[in-house]
Amino acid sequence: MKNPIVDHLWSKIAERGSLARAAAKDKLEQVQSLTTKITNKEGSEVARNVLADGKLEFAIKRCIEFHDGGSRLTDADLHIYYEYATQAAKHSQQIIDKELDYMEL
């Protein structure tokens, strides 16, 4: 991928503070942008298949909710959502590199 989802900023999501929230917001925007680009070029089914059927976006949103002080989310929740999002994002990157490399995402 031209701009990988999991990069030096990604690991900040699992930390505390404003940088963690900013990193999560940035990555959410990146995933949403990828969803739009893939949907426009290849269709929504391909976008769902590549980006974990919306679960990647959902997990990042839960990380943001934690950083916003979501009272029902704990540190364990943050790390569960973060770990899932990390694995899903890496898998998405592999698919993009292998099957959608012509799109230069």
C-alpha cells in the first residue's frame, strides 16, 4: 500500500491521551476513505470483503469512544478492539497489496 493503515502512528491508538485519540481519528478517516475509493472503483461487496465487512471501522470507533471517556469501556476493551483492528488492518493491507495494487491506495 502506498499509505499503509498500520504504520508508526497506529501504535499510539493503544496509549492514553490526546495523541491516542488523534491517531484513532486519523486512522478511522483513512479506513473510511479506503472504503469510499474501493466502493467507487470495485463496488461495495469488494470493499466489505477487503475491509472486514465494517468490523475494522467499528473497532476503531470503539477505540475513539474509549478515548472520549465512554463510561462503559475499560482498558481491556480498548486493547481488545485495538488488537482486533490491528489484525484486520494488516489483513486488509495484504489483500490490497495482492489484489488491488493497481489502485495505488
